[in-house]
Amino acid sequence: MDISDKSVVYGLRHNARCLSSVKGSSLRNKFLAGTRKLKESNEIHLVDFDEEEMEVKSLIYRHPPEIWSLETCPSDEQLFFSVYSEVENNQAQFSGTLWRMDNTNVLNTSANEAQDLPLKELATLKDDGSLGHMRKVLWNPTGDLSKVVSLHENGLYQWSLDSGYSDVKAISSTPGRNNEKFTCATWSPYEQQIVTGRRGNIVGCDLRDMNPTFTINNAHTLNVRCIDFNPKREHIIATGGDDGKVKFWDIRNTKTHIRELSNHTHWVWSVSFNKFYDQLILSSSSDCQVNLERVDSTSSSRLNETLGKLDETSSLHSVGQASIDYNIQDLLVLAYEDHEESVYSAVWSNADPWILASLSNDGRLVINFVPREEKYRIIQ
């Protein structure tokens, strides 16, 4: 039976905006989603998808404050950070807490759902508030759990964690230039560098001294909403913005983007490279759409095929259009139209390169597949 044209829908009970694949799970398709309801108790949903049975099981954990961000640990599937808000003195206060899920064995039982489970609080990041509200906590993608970075409205904090996660300390910070707002960030899997979106600009930051490494001014005409590193080409990043564009950049030569996609009609909230096949790009938007695109022009597979051996010390800009037509195989593979509200996040399964999940504002979590024809084209 061909399941690539089918989808599975899982409903959260409240509005939601944050979704993450469980990066520490390499054998099962697991996703973590959090709800965002101001006056009701919120929840964390651990969703386990069995593609052979087309079956979803879930664990639902108590997390009363509304959840704005979730980041799962790259090496331990039971650990994750949440960023959440609580109202104190009529003002929203944002915090980031490291949690452990201790009941994941329930997914191995015959029950499809277990509810009202407790989370174990390990550590909470407490700053002086000088950089504004916390937006997100980033793990080191290499698996080093001794340091994390928190993204705030007006800058970054770097934190140290002890081996038992009971002691957390702020060790450095960097504010933005001229009070510019930080909108998103990602940690490079190749080096100690954080790449940030600052309104419409993109700025790299060296974590060793917190100094800028590169700047792309006016990368998007409006806010930069999301950034991701190509998992197979260390100098290539993808960005999405409020201008509805997805753009690709070579951070060694930032005069202009090397590719632009214009298949969304509203803000782009997430963009993600497939970690196995980097020509596959996933993006989601406020236009209620999730796009799967094949971008061979900036991928490792296209360059290997057409150039044989490309000297990685040279920029893509140095390769002339006369020697290769980069746009020839780029296309929109499929626009998934399973949502009726803004899609804040779309992510790849960490265990299967052909499975993806997306989450819209109404709490609708949809699991989809890469079309069979596209899968066979890639692996042939």
C-alpha cells in the first residue's frame, strides 16, 4: 500500500505554535508540541508516530503556563527546554526551564494516550531582564550539553550547565546594536557560532568572544523569522521572512542571496533542511500552507553531480552561470494544504527522512510524507 499520499491528523486541545522533532530519538518518529492558552492550563504533547501501522500514540504532560518555544535535546530524548510566559503584576514574565520527561516508557504499552503526567524540573534560566523577554533556548547541536544559549528580544545570553543540570550560570551576553530586536536564531552545527535574525538583518555571533562574524543587512524587506543551516554544506543557510520569501545564502560572500523561493503569500515562520537529503526544504507560513521544495541548486547532491569536486574554499558566487545552470532542477514538489490557520512550525522526523510534521495555530498537528515519486528520484 502506498502511504505517501496520506496524512495523519492529531489534535491538541488548545491553540498552539511550537513544535519540535525529538532530536534524541533516532529509531522512532517522535514530536513534541506545546499549547498556548492564556487563561487555561497548558500541555506538552509527546507524539509517537508508527508509519507502518499509521498509528499515533501520545503522552500529555502538565505545563500550566502558555508555551512559546520548545527545544529538544540533541542527545537525550527525555530532555527539553520550554520558554513560557506567566502574568505577574499585570505583566507577562518570560522564563526558560529545562525539563525531563520520565514516563516515555508508556508509549510502549497498548494504550494510545496517557494524560496529566508530571514533568521533572531540572533548572530554570534566570537573567536580570536587561535584554528583554526570552524567546528561545538553543542547544549545542554537536551534543555538548555543558552550554546553552538563550535568545532574547534584545540580545543573547550564554549559560553553563553542570553534568547533573542542577546548577546553571550565565557566563556571557551580547546586546543588539542600537536596540535592534532579535527575531530568531540558530546554532551552527559546524562551529561555535550563532546566526541571528535582527529585524530584517542577519548577523553571525562568535560564541568564544560574542563578537560579530558577518552581517547581511536588509536580507529580508521585513522581519527575518527563521534560519537553518544546511547539514551538508557548512557555509549555506536558509532564511524565511515576513516578506514571504525563503532565501539561501553563502555566508562567506554575503553581497546577495544565491537563491530565492517565492511560493508563500504571507509570513514564513519556519524553514528546515532535510538532514539526510539537503536538497529537500520544508517551510511553513501564515498562508496556512506547508511547502516541500527541491532545491538542488544549493545542495551537496547537485554540486557533486555537476562539478565532481568543488573546492569548498571558493564561494558559490565564484562559479559562473556559464559552467552550470543552478536553477534547472529547483521546483515546488508539493504544497500541503491540511491546515486552515497559520502554520507556525514544520519539522522533519529525526528518525525517517521521508516523514514530516506541521502545527497550526488551532492545535492541528499533521504528519505527512514526501511523495513516493520524489523519494525514488532522490534515492535511485
